[in-house]
Amino acid sequence: MTQVNMLEAKTNLSRLVEAIEQEIERKIIARNGQAVAKLVPIEKPAVEQRIGVAKGKFVVPDDIDRSNEDIAELFFTGDKR
């Protein structure tokens, strides 16, 4: 980690942030030679894959919709077969 003074950090903030985003380097910002802040990237949360997680795990039968009307009737009529 390299140290930059406050004036340099203010003058080159966009460049410093770009270097952080590209994970080139982390920076310490100093005032009067004393470290006062650390410029580091924010940890990005892991992206969970949800859609397609079961792809290839099972085969959907061609007649999967065969009982849709019977099932809908159970929901709407309260029939407890």
C-alpha cells in the first residue's frame, strides 16, 4: 500500500478510485504525514445463480400439463379427493 497526501488525493481522486477498482493498488491517505484513511475496494457479494440451477438434472415429461385442470379444480372448489 502506498501513501498519498491529502492534497494529492483530492487532486487525483478519480485516478485513485480507478486504480482501486481495477485492484491495482490500495492507498493510504495522510494528513501532515500521518495516515488517516485507507482507500480499499468494497467487497462484492457473491452472486448466487438461481435460474437454471437444475438444468440437465431431470427430464420434464411431455404430458406434464395433463392434470392442470384437475389440480386447478382442487384449489378452487376445495374438493378433498
